[in-house]
Amino acid sequence: MENGTEAKPHIVLLSTPGMGHLIPLAEFAKLLVTKHGFTATLMTFASSASKTQQTFLSSLPSSISSLYLPPVSLSDLPPDSAIETLMSVEAVRLIPAITSALNELKTRHTVVGFVADLFGADTFDAAHDAGLRPYLFFPSNLLMLSLMLHLPDIDVNFTCDFKELEEPVKLPGCVPLPGTEILAPLQDRSKECYKWMVHHGQKYREAEAILVNSFDEIEPHAAKILKQHEPGRPPVYPIGPLIQTSSKVDMASGSECLDWLDKQPTNSVLYVSFGSGGTLTKEQMDELAFGLESSGQRFLWVVRSPSDAGDLSSNYYNAESKKDPFTFLPEGFRERTKEKGMVVSSWAPQTKVLAHEATGGYVCHCGWNSTLETVVHGVPIIAWPLFAEQKQNAVMLSEGAGIALRLEKRRDGVVEREEIERKVRALMEGEEGKKVRRKVAELKEAAAEGMKEGGAACQALAEVVEMWKKGGGCCNGF
């Protein structure tokens, strides 16, 4: 009891590093608070305590408190360790701190469950130690979840690297995946990050339930299969799409590009952005610039300074460019394209851009958060995947969901300006573009219906909430 009234159920959520993990988990917490009467604590790692993250956390409702976990040293790991390895090891080393925090929270709140995201499965042990049942929040799609759940068996049955497979990998209900398109940390079995991913796939089965930020209509066959009861596998609840609804950053800045969009014709602007962690090489920036210019289409491009690797940079933890990105654009590009194009540095209010009536297409890295945002706003995609699971997302979005056109790359991975020009024209004014535009409009409507009262996603979440309120999140009852 609190102040003579019944205590509100309290949920504890753990976000591993990356805004792509934090944003949907925070939106999930907001939904529990506003629609189901919960309070929440959102735990984050010290390694990701950037200005970007701090600003985002400060924008959350007062019913959602933030808890920064203490820093842990990773200095003993090899300097070339993959980001997946770093996050996984950090999670393991934080188990004692998380256990202590959970026990302390239980003295002040009626804690009904602990929810970790996809790289935090080892922290299920902390939940058990604190007398709580663990749940998994999966911020990607059902294709990715299916791969992770089958990965321990695939690891035993396959002896070669995925990139060496002659036939695509066929997961139940999912689009066939060429081995080369399977997510990056699984491409080399000898790497430590591969072993960690297999380990996570095993740990997922210890969850009481898996909550997925996807919805049935975008992956209908996978949804039908994963929602069926399977002995030894947690029940799966698609509760999406959960996308960022508002932030202090959106409200405080971004007016310049929105004002520019106000002056453009309906569906005429191609939005170009590679997410909070994506960067291109200098060569690829040049090809993109010349491709956009020669296409003759209107564009809004969020530019970041290039990286040597051209895929995942230190921007994973902080979206701001470390150098002025405009200095890396081809000489004279901004002047030549000023009548039809706008270039902004590092960041744009993406949900507002996608919601704007002038936006007619999106060159997208296929990160799942951005994908859901573009679906919710009915904007078709040119798929340009960079890292993590983005390549396999691109396969699903083009060949499965039918809402994206895929770019062809050279052997060295570079997309040439001529290919960029072709696909931009095809999306913005061709028959291919009309086809994907119709399909994404259908999914926009289905996504909205699912989140309404009585919709599939709304009902799925209501089932989980009822389970928590009846004591399904606490080992010794509510």
C-alpha cells in the first residue's frame, strides 16, 4: 500500500547500449505507464551514457525513473572486439550490480517483473537471484528472433560459415536468407561475437515470455508460427510497432529542415539517413552525392563525417559527428543542388520528417526502429543496409514485405552513383515505386489497427500485463 492506496505494479527494464535498443524499450515503458497504470525503472549501462541518451532519458514521464548502472572495465578484452562482444561481456559483469539494484527496488516498489533486451539475456540470472521472473524484450523483428532461437541448432548442424553456404537459410515462415546477408556477427564462426550470439539464442529460452517490436501483417507467416505454443520455447507476443512518439530534441530543434519541407510538393522529397550509428566511407559519400544530384529528385540528406570502415562507428554510442561532415562532400555539391536538396549535419527529427506530406521516399539503413517509423508513416524504402541485422532486414523488406527496393553493390561493397540514380528515379517516379508505395500504405493501416483497443498488438500486451498483475513476474507472487 502507498499513501493508503493500492501500490502500482512496477516493471524494471534493462537496455543494453545503443539508441536502437533504448528507444523502443522506453516506448514500451511509456505504454505500460499510460495505458496500464504501471510505474517503471529503466536501467542503462554507463558505457552508453552519452549526451544523446541523457537528453532522451530526461524527456520520459516522471513515472519512469532512470538508473545508471556502475561502470565496469572491459580493458582486458582485445581492442578489436566486436560491439556485440562488448555489450555481452558488460552485461555479464553487471549481474551483481543488477541483482543489488533489483533487491533495493523491491523495498520501494511492487516489482512484478524484470525485462531485458536482446543482449541482456545473461542478466536473467540477476532476476532469478532477486526472486523475479525474467522476460525478453526483442527490439528487432520476427525474422531475427527466429534466427536467434534456431541458432544453437544451426550451430550444431552447420560446419561452415554462413557466407560459404550454397543454399539460402530457410527458417520457418520466413523469407529465405542468403548466407551472405545473415547478420554481421554471425559471418565468422571463429569470432568471439559469433559464440556470444549462439549463447544468447540459448539463454532466450529461459525467458518467461518474449515481447517483440513487430506486428503480424509485416511478417504474417513467421508470426503465425512463432505465436504457436512450442514446448521448451517461451511464448512470443508481437506488441509493435512501438516507435518514438516525442522527445525534447525533436521539440527543440529541427525546425529548419521542417520549414524547408513545408515548401516542397507532396511526396516529392527523398529522405536519406543511416540511423544513429551508421556512417559511410568518403568514397561512398561521393557516390551517393553524385547519384542524388544526377537523379534530379528533391532530397533531404542527414550527413555524418565518414569512417574508414564505412558501417559502424563511434556514433553507435553518440549520434553527433566528430568532425564537420559538410567538408567531406564533393566540392560545389551543396551549391549545385541548393534548389532541390537540403543537407543537414548529424541529425534530423526523423519521425516528423517521415510524417511530413512532402516526404515520398526514404533511403534507409534498414535498422528496425527506422523501418517501423517509415511503415507507420507509409513511406516506401530504398534499402541500404550497413551493419548488425540490417542486410537480412533488407531481404525481408524487399522480398517478403514488398515495401523496399534494394541497391546492387560492387564486389567491394560500394554502391555506384549510376545505381543510386536508377533506384531513386524508380522509387520516386517509376512503376516499381508505385507498387511498393501501395504495399506500405496497406501495412501502415494494419499497424494502426493493431495498436488500437482490441487490435492484435493491444491484445497481446494486455495478456502480458494481466500475467504480471496476477503474479507472473515475481517468483513468490504479486
